[in-house]
Amino acid sequence: MSIETDIKQKKFRSPYQRLSINLTYTSNWLGYKQLELFKEHDITSQQYNVLRILRGQQSNAIKVTEIAERMLDKNSNTSRLIDKLLVKGWAERTSCPSDRRAVDVVITPAGLDLLSKMDPALEEWENGLSSVITPEEADLMSSLLDKMREAENNNL
Amino acid sequence: MSIETDIKQKKFRSPYQRLSINLTYTSNWLGYKQLELFKEHDITSQQYNVLRILRGQQSNAIKVTEIAERMLDKNSNTSRLIDKLLVKGWAERTSCPSDRRAVDVVITPAGLDLLSKMDPALEEWENGLSSVITPEEADLMSSLLDKMREAENNNL
DNA sequence: ATACATTTAATGTAGTAACATGTATTTATC
DNA sequence: GATAAATACATGTTACTACATTAAATGTAT
């Protein structure tokens, strides 16, 4: 269904406004889809995001600031997200020896286990996109999204 | 900058996972960009979304449920969003004569005025995308986003 | 060495969102 | 026409986010 039908707006002032609105709408739509899976595992989308980043680090520790940057998030929120992961036993936090202001965060085996339990459902959903989008189109979209973030007048 | 560089993740399990993550990331990125403009006008992104829908209705009233559907939002939150618009004088709420459970919402002249003040900046930002994306590419992206929302296994 | 600025993370506060529930009204079934 | 189910909206609760501030550690200039 086209974005025009979904939000019942017939006209847009430009292809760029339509894209901008469609991007936000589709991202929200995806968020709601994922929410259902996340709820089953008693984790939020943001908490999952942190865990995924931690897994990408393998056993290497990562600092709160670094996590926040990759998430486009504020340090303060990331701190509290990690609190939740700690309580649930999915992550560990140790003071960084070389810089005692910093905090080293690593994923625990329990955290890795959780992610591996969630992987199949997410992978299946992602691959379900192949019924409507070719791998080439997916790559094309990714590169166009990358381009969007490079527009000249980045500032509103 | 590619999504790989931005989130410092080198490998994805498929073009579809990369697209999925890139979509969320870019939408968040866009949200932060827009946040700055919204703050200047003492309005939130969600409140703006409602106002934009109301303007699209011209002088025709619209029900809370209908607004919530177009926003992919919950009724309860939309109720409170409209509360905020009321307080600021940007919208009006009247009991619907034909169905007294329902509430008719319309935008006020002040609301229209606010939107018209915000339009130029948003339009300028949107058109700034033309430095990196052609109108044809923007339309292509929109239609691919539409397709994404139609994938077979919609449910996780 | 000392003063001052910067960096890193955490916390207090207010606003916002998700979810469940409550209330009033309408629609459907008997 | 009475009762049950569905609909439209509002509200209470809990958790999350943005922002400002704080606290501690580090960097830098004199």
C-alpha cells in the first residue's frame, strides 16, 4: 500500500517531502513489528540495540560514550539502559583501568544466549523482505539512505 | 558515510539486515535533525504530526481514532497529544453530534499560522536532499519503502 | 605545580510513550 | 426492548527520553 493511502494524504510538495515522511512512517512501522518480538523476550528495542553493539565487540570492552555515539543516543540514556542490562545479567560493567572516568562494558554469556535465541526470528523476518525486494534493491536503498545523511544543508 | 562506518559494524548477515538497521538509524538521525526546528517553535515531532494531519483535512473535522491510525499511534497517546494542542490554541475539540462517543478535532487559525511559519525551513531541508538524491531516486526510495511494508511475513 | 577547561559517566526532573483499565455511547442479537 | 459486544475516548501507572546538573578524572597552559 502506498504511503499516500496509508496516511491518506494525496499530495506532497515534493518527492523529498514524500520520502521524508515515508521514511519516518516506515521506521515507526518496523519498530512496532519488532516490538512484539522484543516483548516476548522481556527486552526493549533500545536495550536490544545496546546488546547487539556489545556482541559486535566480541569480548572487547566498549565505553558508554562509544555505544551512545553508535546509537545516536545521549550518554545519560545509555547509562541507564546499561543499568537494565546489568540487572538482567546480560552485560557487565567494570571501571576502565587506563581511564578511570570511563566504564568498560561487555556482554555476558547470558546476553549472548538471549541474542542467539532472538536471531532466527529476526533473520526470518529480514529474509521475508525478499518476497518484495531483491537483494540488489536492498543494497540500493541502503546506499541511498547513506546518501541522505550526507546532504549539504544538514542543519535545519 | 556508509552505515558500516557510522555504526562501526563491518558485516551484516544479509542486505536485508543492513537495510533494516540503516532504515532505523537514518530515521533516528532525521528525527534529531527535525527536533532542533521543532524546539524553536515549542512543539514536539508528534504534535507537529497531528497538526499536519489536521491541516490536510482543511476545515473538515477528524476523529481521534482516525488521527491515531494515520500516525501508527495509540488512541490514548493521541488524546493527550491533542490536549497539548488545545492548551496552545492550535486545535479545537468538539463533541461529534452524530456519535457522542467521538470527538471532532479541527486545526485553528493559530495552528495553521504555526505550520506556515515552519514550512519554509522544512521545505528548504527537504529540497537540500537534491544535492545528493535525484527526484527520481527519491520516488524510487518511496516506492521501495512502500514495498517493505507489504512483505509476506509481516509478523515476527 | 597549580588553575582552568574538558571529558566521561551518573543522577534529578519533567515530559512523553506503552499498556491496561475505566466510562460512556453505539451497534448487534435475541 | 433488554442484554451483550464493540467502539471512542480518557486516565492511571510504569518505564523511557531529553535536558540540565553534578562528580570525578584527565588534559592543558602558564
